[in-house]
Amino acid sequence: MLHDEMVLGAILIHCTGQTASFTDSLRDKVSCKLLNKRYLFRYLVNWKLNTTGMNPSTESFLILHRFGWVKMKFSFSGQCYQQLKGSPMRSPISGFLAEAVMQKLESIAHPDVKPKLWLRYNDDAFVIVKKELFDLLHKNLNSAFPGIKFTSETEADGQLPFPDVLVHRKIDGSLHTSVVRKQAFSEIILHFESNHPIFRKRSFVYSLLNRAKTYCSDEETYRAEIKYLFNVFSKNGYPRDFAH
């Protein structure tokens, strides 16, 4: 139960500045793949194993890390780019590094604020904190690393979406949840008569019904969402018994 001095807030991360630059000196001279191979060969030549001869040293690990992250180059529309900030998409190590950075940020921001609740989904955080401390929390996060900035959002009319769950603050201070639905939603979904495999249509219906079951915190809200979904299904040609 929340008191009046507490506020619901969402904190979202975004990076600032350049993330890649066009490498003019490489154009029409050498491919990005060949350039990466040359870097790798150079690093492997300097790779020194520890005394056991089995495990790489910390220095060797950092060298390979720089190759796979800092020195990574890629081509786009015939031009070669080098990663300047951030981690490469789909790289196995990117998720691990992002988690490490977020944990470091949390250790920096929390001591001065001590939020009542801090829930993080990847790099988005749902927070309950005293109203007068929310701006301080936001400031602490933004001052940790120059290249990483956060946007913030607080509840409006007792409601806050995060990310597709709508959190309601009731008059008695309790929290209830429901499904977030964008105002631009046209109620047009995959039509039942469309030329798609039947298993995809079943999966689509199941995912929407399961979302209602998962996100709606009380029976009244759940029934209202189910009624709405069956109306949408009907508009798009789905037999009523198909959704059961």
C-alpha cells in the first residue's frame, strides 16, 4: 500500500552521441571482414598464456574483448563503419555487459534514495520512491556515465504504463494492473479468413488471452479485457468457439 508521499515512476535508458563512424580510410581498400581478421591475427600473435598453458590471462581476455567489441567493424550500403560506443547487437557478450553496467548504475543511484520498490526489465526500471527523491534518483543515474542517459516518466491520474502493463494506484493506496492498449490500436488483427496457417491464428489468440490472464490483477478487470478481446476476434472473423 502506497502513501501520498510516494510516486510511481518509470526510468528508461537511451544512449547519446555517436555510436558508429564511417571509416573513410578503409573505403575501396579493404573489406570489413578482412580488417577484422587482421586485428584478430595481430592480437592472437600477442596472446600469452599463463604458466599452466591452459587458461588465458586477464590481459589476453581483455585483448579479445577489445577485438570483439571495440574494434568491431561492419558494412552498410557499401560503406565501412566502426563501433564507437555501446555493444554490438546480437553479440553473446552484449547482454552480460549490459547487465553489469545496469547493476553498477543501481549501486550508484540507490544509496542516496533507497526506493521502496525497484523492478528492472532489461534497461527499463519501475520504481516507487518518495516524490521529493525522484528527481535526485534520475540525476544520479544520468551523472554516472556520460554516454548513457535516462528519460523518466511519473504516474498521471494514478496510472503508469510499464512496458505493456498498466499500473493503477487505487484510492486506498493499493496497486492494480491491467493491459496497456495504445489509443492508435485499430482493432484490426490477423483475419480468420486470411491465408495463414491455423496454428498461427491459434497462437495469436492464445497470446492475447494469456496476456489478459497474466496482466489483469482482479477478476473484474480480467472479465472486461476478455469481453473486449472476444469483440475484436468477432470483428476479424473468428468463430466464438475458436478462442475457447
